[in-house]
Amino acid sequence: MASRLVLALDETDPVRALSIAREVSPFVAKIKINYPLVLSAGLEIVTEISKFSNVICDFKVADIPNTNRLIAEAVFNAGASGIIAHAFPGPESLKSIRDVDPEKDLYVVITMSHPKGGQFFNIEEFCSLALEIGATGVVAPATRPDDIVKVRKLVGNLEIISPGVGVQGGNSQETLNAGADFVIVGRGIYLSDNPSEAAKKYSTDFTIDD
């Protein structure tokens, strides 16, 4: 069975983060880490976690092409399998990431999971941009399944990863039914008294045959 669970590991204690990553690795498809952990632990935490799982660096990269390229090079050299970037800087900024290593995963943010997180995002334009630059997939919120339905129609077979399940109120089954490929869960797992059991519970709620 292939897991459809991605852990958003927003822990800031590197020792605990590494322990959680090791514990949950049998139950997750990928582990997503953000700036708080890297700022606390250094980029080497990417290398360490990648020994247990595919790592997506959720840096929401949004800069000029050269800066995007430098960030992508650092992330991929550290062992990350993917990176998340914003669409609004435009195609050249996204292409600069894609060109660093076309074999790595590039996810484009279409809209975000927090309240009013989609207010300033042009879903149609951003989906078109993700297709244009050859993104691996896109990010669309579990907190708004209707947005996922819309995004799925626009991006075709691109991968959709969906944050917001658990504490933010998103429902995993509704998210998958709307068209997401992977559900992202954070605090519901890494703040649990038993992260491995929590990850196991989430993963067995929505698994697919290989």
C-alpha cells in the first residue's frame, strides 16, 4: 500500500524533529519542512531527515530568478527531493528552479489553507503557469475542497498536495474525493503524544494500492 500522507514537520527542536521523522517514516510518503526548523537546525537537517523519507522544502520561494536558483541549489544539494514555490513572481522565477534539476519535484502554490488564504490568488492563472513551466504538482488547500475541484480540472494530471487537514479543519477524505493526491497533516501528528501512532492512523485512513 502506498501512503497518501505528507507530514508537515514544523517542529523547531532539531532533536525532536529528527526523532519524529524516524518514527513516522514507515507511514508517510513525504516529509515537508519549513523555515522554522531549518532556521533552528541548519540546512543539514534536510540531509538527516532525507535518510528516512523524501523531503519537500516548503520555502514558498518567491524571488528573482537568480535568488530562486541559489535557494534551489542549496536545498537540492542538501538532499531534498522537492521544493515549494510561489507562482506570482512569474514564469522566469519558476523556470530558474526547474532548471536546477528537472528530476526534482517542484510544487507551485495555487492558493493557501488559512482563512482568506485564497483572497489574493489567481487560481486560473497560477494553474496555467504551473503547467507552462513543467511543475511536478501544485498546492491547494484541504480547508477549501471546492478549490481543489477547480484546481484539478485546470491542472489535469499534475500532482496536488493539500495542507490544512486536522487542526485547521480540513477533512482527509473530502480532500481526496475532491481530487488531491496527497493530504498534508502537521500539528495533529508532530504535537501528538505518540507521533508514529498518529501518523499510522492518518495513513491507514487513506491508502491506495501500489
